[in-house]
Amino acid sequence: MASRTIADGRAGCGDEVRRGDCPRAEYHVAALRSWRHRFTAELIGLCSDCMDLWVERRPDTREQALELAREHSVYCNVIVDQGEGTPSMLAACLIADNWWNFWWD
């Protein structure tokens, strides 16, 4: 399938690769398009239960990072509980790091 972007191409994968709490394909596409627009996020790796993004523009303010941390935790509910521990800690990581990692059990 020829696609303009990886996010567009993900829509064609269907849900046969979906596992556990992993969102449906249309949610991946919407999130990736939004993050690409707002943060110049690029999908680097994708498998059935994980996704890695490289982000060129990190959140500018603590408030923006906290809102993004809440958005990430809705998209990937284990990112706080099994990852950074609190939304505030996740927000600090989003300000400091260009890599965003998601995984689903």
C-alpha cells in the first residue's frame, strides 16, 4: 500500500495486530497525526504491543507538558503506572527527552 505518511499507513494495518489495551488503529492514526502536527513527532518503531516516536519539538511549558502527559496516559494507560509513576514525572520526561515510548500489556 502506498501512503503519504506512516500514520496514514497504520490505518491500513487493521486490528489484527492489536493486543491487550492497545488502541484500535483509528486512534493510533489520530494520535500520530496530532502529535506530528504539534510536536513534529515521527514514528520510528511499531510492533503489536509497543510504539516509539522521535519528537523534534518538545513541550514548551510545564503546563503544556502536563496536558500532554494526561493525553499520553489516556492513549496508553500503563505509561504512568508502569512507567514514570506520576503524571508530573511523565511531564518532566516529555520536556527533557525527544523519545516517546508507548507499550500495551
